Amino acid sequence: MADVLKQMASKLYDGEDEAVAELVQQALTAGLKPADVLADGLIAGMDRVGRDFKNGDLFVPEVLIAAKAMHAGMAILRPLLVGDATVARMGKCVIGTVQGDLHDIGKNLVKMMMEGAGFEVVDLGVDVKPEKFVDAVRAHQPKLVGMSALLTTTMVNMKTTIDALQAAGLRDSVKIMIGGAPVTEAYARQIGADAYSADAGAAVDAARALVA
Amino acid sequence: MDVNYHAHHTLQFRVLSDRQIERIVQATLECLQRTGVDVYHAEARHLLASAGARVDGVRVRLPPHLVQEAIAINPRAFSVWGRDGRHRLTIAPDHVHFGPGVTTTFFVDPDTGERRLTRRGDPALTARVCDALDHFDYVMGLGLISGVKPELAPVYEFAEMVANTGKPILAWGYSLHNMRDIHHIAIAAAGGEDVLRARPLYALFATSHPPLIHTDAEISNAFYAVEHDIPVIYTGGGSAGATAPVTGAGALVVSLAAMLSGLVIIHLKKRGALVCPGSVPEPVDLRTGRPAYGAPEMSLYSAALCDISRYLGLPFLGTAGASEAKTLDLQAAIESTLQVILSGFSGATLVHDAGFLDCAELGSLEMLVMVDEIIAMTRRLMRGIEVTDETLALDLIDRIGPGGEFMSSKDTARRCRSELWVPTIFDRERWVNWEAAGALSTLDRIKLRLRDILHSHTPPPLPVGAAEQIETILREAEQR
């Protein structure tokens, strides 16, 4: 049976979403536990993707189709994993591009990579007002909030959003990650964010560290 | 590789029009008939006289039909093989291959970075580095070995090269003794005379003496090569302003006249021999009288000679990756880039002289590493743009639609490696990542890549017993 999981990990690495979904179904039919399918099939494959991406052996589109394959597998597993420790440990992330900013390539990239790593991501889209972040945190109770901005003129709204979470009494319930072209480590510290990431790969690592 | 996708000629680069080419060819035929060339090889003069040339002392004047016949009988395409069986040069117009230069007096020491005399071991390093670099297709020795019997330098050079690369080699010699030694070393490396005859693993690089002189030594070497079915690269030449007229067109005539008269002589010795004419038409900087490899005219005239060669159905040896700069600096990078791009676009068959600094006086392994990256970029340009139903991607565009993204589509993932070139040396990181990785300059990365190759690259081994045979050949040459 380990063969199914090995094959699943390998198909996931190749970005074959339909094959992965089929193999997940097959594994469940054969009586494997959902948590084992997740850990030894999907996450095992995605770990290899993450490692090879970090070494520069994989390109972003290759990582993204692998992430989509992960997603296809998770769509089947998630309902069966309610209350499971692995999923609960990874947790939810609310993500969005801050108010006034319509750029979302980087944000989408982070979203897909996070999903690939097993996070459940609630995407608020672009031009997200501070109140909308506050409402989403209240409604979804995520462990993480991710904010993106491409412009120096809009990046100030990262601070506005953090202040709004503070005012709503929600700041301490979440870890906050920020990123985007003009954003720096120093800026993250200055506005009281918990982490800064230079790229999508680093964002996943930072997210993992924050929820660990 | 070929220039352009076969069916879709995206890049169209020519220096001369058909009419200009025809005028230059006619002028060259007139020059060979009226002025002629000096031939310092008795048998060659005899062959030329028998074929109808007018011989007066060493001066030989060639009737046009002799030249036209030689052009017609040169094979349309032939091969030089690597002993690894994987690398093969197709010598034909528009097949482009890159390689290093030859006979620099000085060498940049790869350990200390110092400029010192070239010595034993340097051609071995050159061969190993070229063996490792994806975009070098053949090997030349780069440096002229000092510290050995001077007349044996080309033999030691060849012995070192053949042991350190599986790629094809361009060899040269001072004398027939050199040629015999080199050929016997090649037989040992190939694993037998028949094997070498069927698949020559080296070609002879022979040069005329500009303007318009064929020397006894070079013609003797060429005759030895073709008698043993070894292909010959035979270069014309003439530096505009010094050994050729200062005008571009006049310089082209002098180069072409030497190339084509050499071709005639070689085919009279052996009809249908494998010959690749070539030329290094570098102009002279008339402020100093020094040749200027990095001059734009060098690449312009090379590309023009390439146009003419293609028109005549001949391959051509061109020049790129050579600079007058004294260190591997911005000038070296800029001049190399211009030369590599123009050589590639013009479709030169064998492009040589990569790794030259200081006017062909100084060889640099680091420069080979840099030029490899420039060739890689140039090859991406040479490939042009493939236009097919599949690459037009209308279904994909329709599926993704306005405001969507193409980065996570399977189509992108499947084609991302073949469609978009990625550098191995040049940096494209975000500042923070670049800083975290040590804030390396391009030169730092070139040095690291070179160190990595020198430490870790292993060329394919020689056949069993070949190394001992080569040692014996070298010992006997020393005792002669």
C-alpha cells in the first residue's frame, strides 16, 4: 500500500492533479487512514517540491501546479480530517493585498504555495480595507494574517490594518506576515508585524515557523 | 546548433547584399588572376602550374576557373568527432560552434590570478574547462606552452588537450614532425588508425601569412592532414590598415583571396578534401599599430565573410570572445558580447578565440566561463520565436481571460524550461536574497564556477593503454 502513497507523492511532484485525486480516492478505498494519506502521500510529495524549489531545481510554475495537485488531494481529504491534529497544527491563514493596492501576483503566489504546504488560505483579494481584515479574522479565527503591497504609497496601510486589529482586540490572536517589493525586514519590525518574507518560498518557511 | 527555427526565420541578419557579395567575389577572382599569391611550397607550385596557373618564381596567378572548381568540390558538410562519441561538429554553413583561442604567450594563473608565461598544464586546464562548459563545442589550447623545447610546444599542447576533453579538437603545428606526433597521439586516443580515419577527432588549424602568402610549413601541414583524411581549417587574413587596405571591402578581398587560393591548393593535393576556410579580419588601431580584436569592424568583416562563404556554399571560421582589455573587466565583457552575438547571428561555423585578453597575448579561463554564459544567451536569440498553433496559445488565453494569471497553468509549467532562458552565472535575485548569499559580484560568481569546474569536473578517460602510448610518443619526440 505504501506504493500508492509513493506514487501519489511522485504524481504530486509532477503536478498531475487528476492523478493525485484518483490516488487519494484509491488509498482511502483501500482502507488507509486519511491522516496517513496526508502525511505520507501529499505532504511527503510537497516537502520534496519545497526542498527542490529552495535549491533552485524547480521553477515557480512547476511548484504551483504541484500545489494545485496538493489542493486537489486535500479537497477529498479535508472533510475526513476534521479535528485531525496535522491539519489543525497547520491552520488557517487570511491573506490579502492592502487597501489602495491592486497588485496580486505576489499575493497569489504566496497563497498557492501556502496551500501547497497544507495551510487553509482565506483569500480576501485586492484593495482590502482594514475593517475587512478585522471581520475576516473574527469570522475565520486564523493563526496567520498575510498582507501584501507593491507600492510605497499603499504599504502604510499594513500599519493601519495592524492598528485596526489592535483596536478590535484581535492583534494577539494572530501572527502577522508581510511582503511585497518595497517592504523590508526593518519595516516589518517598525510596524509591529511578526515576519517579513522576500519571496513566496520564504513566506511558507516563515509561516511554518510562526505556527510551530 | 542551427540559426533560427527551420521554418520560421525570426532573426534575419546580413551585412552584405547579394549584389555586394557578387562584386566582392568578382573582385577577389580578379585579384587572384592579376596580383596572385606567393606560394613558398614547391609541390604546391607544381600542382598549381599543372592545373593552369601562371607561376613566376614563388608568385602564382590563378585563373578564375581553378578557384570556382575548388569552391564547387569542397564537401557541403562534414564532421569532426569528439572521442566521447557525443560531441560532433557539423562543418557546414549556418551550423554554429564555439571554441577558445590558441597560442597566447601569457596566461592568467587560475590559482593566483597573476599574469605569467603559459606553461605545461595550461592547455590541459583549458580542455577540462571547455569540456565542462555546455556551450563550448570544441577545444583549442588557448596558451602557447613555454618551458619545453619550443618546437615541441604544439605536441605537448595536443597531448594535454586530448587527455582532458571528449570534445573535438583543433590542433596546429610548426612542422611535419609536429603533425606526425599529433596524428599518432590522436590514433592512440581514438583507439586505432581506422577509427581515426572514419571519425577524425581533430582538425588541423592552418593559417596563411597575410597578405596573400602561403608558407611552406603551413601548406606541408595541410598536405599531411588531407593525406590522412584529417579536415583542415585554413585561414586567410589581413588586418585592415596594415596587412590589408584600410577599406572594409579591400580587406575582405585580401582575406577572401588568401582563403580561396588556399582552398585551391589543398584540393589540388587531394580532390574533395575536407576544408573549412576562415579568417580573422581584425583591423589595426592606427593610433598604435596594434591589431584590435575587440573592434566592431572585426565582427562586421567576419560577418561579411560569413555572408560570402554562405553564398559560395562554404563553411567559415570566425572569431569571438576576444578583447584588448588587460583583465576580465567591463571592456572584456562588452567586446565579447558584441562578437558572440554577431558571430552567432551571421551563422559562422567555427567561432574561435574565446578567452583572449590583451590582443591575443593573454589567455583567461575565467573569460571562457563568462563567454559560455554569453553564448548561452546568444543561442536563445538565435533560436528566435516559434510560431505555431500551439505556441500562439489562443485556447489558454481564452481559458485564463482578462485579469487572470498564467503562472500556475500546466502549459506554463510544461514549457517554462524550454521557452525562457535562465542564467547560470548572472544574478536575478531580490536584493535581500543576494545580500544573504554573500553579495557576490558577477566576477565572484565566475571565479566560483571556475573553481568548481577545476575541482570537480572529470573528463572521459582515454582508452586503456593510450596514456602510455602518448608518453612514448612525447619521449621519442624529445630524443629526436
